[in-house]
Amino acid sequence: MDVLALTSLWMILIVAVVGAFSILGEFRRRRIGADVSQDRVFRCVRCTSVYTDDGEVERSRCPQCGKTNEAFRF
């Protein structure tokens, strides 16, 4: 094999490996991104329990003591 063929083969191999890693990374990002929920975090002012509820609600009832709480702001 001559130098040109070896160099071409080496470059094709590098491009294929980088392409494979980018495709696998994209699949992984999409899989992880689909699991992210849009829930809100709530903290009860009475019993200090921390829980989540739907992102659309402004106030939520505590599952431990039943007190209605507003979303916790970080």
C-alpha cells in the first residue's frame, strides 16, 4: 500500500469514529431529554415535606398533612 492509500484510510476511519460518537451522543441526549419532567417543587410550611406536582398548578396540597402550599422558588 502506498502512503496516499494509508492516509486516506486513516482519515476515513477517524471521520467514521467521530460520526459514530456524535450519533450515539444525539440518541443519548434525546433519550435523557424525554425523561425530564416539567413538575414544580413544593415545600410544605407546616410539616416541611418536599414534593412535586404538575407544572401548571400554582398551589398544591401537601400529601403528608394536607396543607395547601405555593411552589418553592430556588
